[in-house]
Amino acid sequence: MNRKYLFLLYFLSWPLAGLSSAPCNAQSAAGYPSRPIRVLVPYPPGGGTDIIARTVTTKLAVNLKQQIVIDNRGGGGGNVGHEITARAAADGYTLMVAISALVTNPAVNPRTTYDPVRDFTPLMLIARSPYRVVISPGLPANSMQEWVALAKTKPGSMNYGSAGSGSAIHLAVELFRIQAGLSMVHVPYKGTGPAITDLIAGQIQMMFAGTLSAAPHVKSGRVRALGVTSLTRRADSPDLPTLAETVAPGYEAFEWFAVFAPAGLPRPLIDKLHRELVKTVNDAELKERLIAGGMDFVGSAPAELSDVIKRDYAKWTRVVKETGLKLD
């Protein structure tokens, strides 16, 4: 009798417990945030991700009326910061501003200890930026068509640089190489800056670079821009053709910047954070700064960012399998 009685009590109390959790979540969202928020940046201070994170969180802190502390955790191509975020409490007090490497790293390295789809709560895709295709100015190529034709006459002897083995730029060039039918040698660097230096010196012949990194060198004539990796031409460089319209139909590759929380963040907190992020990124000054940096402002809903993560992870995993790419 006692066991049956205890079971009956448990059975009757179970739905009540489930119902009582909703007001708790609503109350915690209403009182959130009650203490400072940590925002992880998986790279050292001063880089593009750090600048965007500080720009966004400065305004977000005002909107939330709470202090936000930036925590730079560089290392492992971003994996150190990714892993810390994945293992943090899903209470809204740990967020992360990450880039495409969140998806490309595990696509390349099966030993990565987080899953980009399961281990994070997507909050907002802030902005994205295509790459510029730049070559050494001493090469006899003034268009993407001429570059591809030249590279095909020298299979295996053209070098291309990247910001590191397995980086988003590395995979973007590999996807282009597959579609264009090219054989090239990858030369990894510890960042875009050193790669551009060697491109100017003629040590490598081609690379993909972000707008901010490439623009001053293109303007000075130290490198030559041949194309852009967006599907359509850019308003800031309308004379620069896309790879899709020249040598690689349908080709598209972007670096993106987005905000995440650990997996399992309660829905009321997701909704509140997204509402505050919308107010933050719709600030005219912030939008202007993003666009001036060669980025496309997005300001997505959480579900849209979730779709981007799933789609990109499948895309880059396929590229890795097709090329047999391994970390250098």
C-alpha cells in the first residue's frame, strides 16, 4: 500500500511540477540580467571579431542596463573559446561572439570536442562579409578567367595562402578549387596579414582575403583584386565580378559574425536576448560601422542562424570529404 501511495503521489505531482517551471522561467527572464554578463571572444584582442564584439556589446550593455565583460580566449583557431562556451551554464550569463570557424573547425578536425549544431543556442547572425580574390600583381592575369586559365597551365605549381590550415578561408579556396578544376598548393599562415605580405612579395600567387584586409593593398596596387565570393556584385565595388558569374557558377562563401549562448538556454531568455540584440544592431551608427567595414548587415532571428549553422556544417564537411583535406 505504501509503495502504491508513493507512486500515486509522484504521478500526480509530475504534471504540476512541469507547470510550475514556466512561471520560474518567466520570472528569471523578467529579472534578467541581475549580474554582469560574460561575452567570450575566441580570439585575442584587437582582431576583427574582437572589434565587432566590443562594438555590439557596448550598446547591448546600455540596453540591458547591466555590465558586460569581454573575455578573450584565443587558441586552437577559436576552439578554446568555443569549448568554454559549450560547457558553460545555460543561464544567459555566458554568451559568445563567434565567426565561421565555429563550423569549419569541427568539419576539418574530427577531434574537436564540441558539436556546432547541438552544443550552442543561436541568438543572432549579426553580419557577414564575402572574400576578395587577390593575386600577386606580377602575374599575367587581369580577370578570373585569365587566372584560372593560367593556373591550369601550371598544375601543382601555383601557391595559395590562407589564415591557417582548416580556417574558413582555407575551405573557401578549396571549394573554389574543386569547382574550377584547379590543382594548387596550400600555404597556411598564422593570420591574413602575413599571407598578404608574402602575396605582395610573390611568395604565394593567390589568396582570399576579407574586405578590410585587402582594400588598402588593392588601392595601392600592391595586390590585384579579380573577384568577390558573393553571389551578386557588391555596391562598394560594382566593377568587381563574382566568381559565380565568371568561373564557378553558383559559388558563394562568406565569413559571418554571430552571437551564441550555450545549448539549453530557456526560451524566455532567448526571446529577451534576441529582442535586446535587435534594438542594439538596429542602431544607425552601428549599422554604418559594419557596412563601412565591407560587411552586410543581417540581424537574423535565432531560427535563421540555426539554419545557417546546419547548412554551413554540411557544406564544409562535404568539401573536406571531397578533397581529403587534413590539418597540415
